Amino acid sequence: MAGERTKLIVAHREHLGSRESRRLRKQGFVPGVLYGSGEPVAISVSERELRRALTGSAGLHSILDVEIDGKGKTHASILKEYQVDPIRGHVTHVDLQEVPLDQTIHASVVVHLLGAEDAPGVREGGVLSQPLREVNVEALPLEVPEHIDVDVTSLELGGTLRVADLTAPAGVVLLDDPETVVATVTAPTRVVEPEEELEGEEGEGEEGAEGEAAEGAEASAEPEADAAGDQGTVEG
């Protein structure tokens, strides 16, 4: 939910470089950087604690009260960026951004479609697609929603839902083009099977060829009969 705050204790990282980063990862820590109004601070944080902080109800939009080296002072921050090992799935680096809680920020919020199975267009066999799964918003750090829900039970076949149709929570401004398509219901694609037509055409061709062959045989038989008749007359 918007407004959730989670305490996160990190350690100041004195030694930098790829070798030091690999050492930290082997020990279960994630190297990172805390950005603020002053100079960036190199930090490290337990991967387990980082995952705990980012898997609450607010998800990646949680406000992190970052405490460095347990000194008591906290820095209200948000997750700016993170990197994941493509094979093991472990977080390999994290960037945190200190933010004033009284100033708005930009964030990406997931859009959830509700009631898809009850939409008239879907019940008639249409296909519901969602081209836009996240929208960009502007809000105070504590007001950024985890997601935006939208009811699609009124979408009929051929219907379209745009950003302009979304209702943002109070204090949240949608930044995307209002005409951007969020969801649509399209008719299912009919598959025409040309094999049947080809078989029919091939059958007609075979019958035509057989007919022509039969007619040719009859035509060739008649002259033979005439020739045989003529020969008999001559002999008689």
C-alpha cells in the first residue's frame, strides 16, 4: 500500500572494484550505491534483508529508511535500479535514491485488469489483450500506489480502454498519453483451410482427365471399326 515504510540497515563500503563486489556476493551481500543531495555513498546490504524490504505490500515502491552502519540517522529512499543474475536470479547490484518526502517523484505503476471473464466481448468469444501493463505517474513518495486497478466488465467486442479511462488515486497524476491503449477486446481470428478447396479442384481435374481419356478412346475405336468394315467389303 502507499505510504509503507521499511527500515533497511546497510554498511558503508570502503573498498571498491569488481573483486571486492564478487567477495561480497559470495558472502550473501549486495553491493550498491546510495544517491542523495551530496556525494554518492558506496554501500553493501544483506541480500536477504533487501528482498524482505522489497517484498512487502508496497513492493518495489516501498519507502526505505536507510540506516548506514547502524548510526541511527535514516535516509528516506526509494529503489532506483537493480540488477539480477540472469542464471541464478540473485540481485547483484542495487541503486537507492534518497528523496524528500514532501516533493513529488516519477514512478512506474502496474495496471491490473479486473473482471475480464465477465466482459461481454470475452463471453462472446473475443480475446482480451493488454498492450500497456505499466503507467508512469507523478506523486509524493508516500502516495505512489503499488498498482492501479481498472474494471473491464463493460468491454464489448471491439471495445478499447485507454489511459484516459483510468482513475488514478487521489494525489496521483498519470503522465502517459491519454490516447494510449491499455486494453482491447478483439474478435478471434478465423482460420481458413484451403486444403478442402484444393482437393475439390484436384478431383475435378482427375475426373476431367478421365473423361477426356474415355472420349479419346471412343474416338480412336471408331476408325478401327470402319477400317475393319472397309477391308471386309473389299475382300467380298
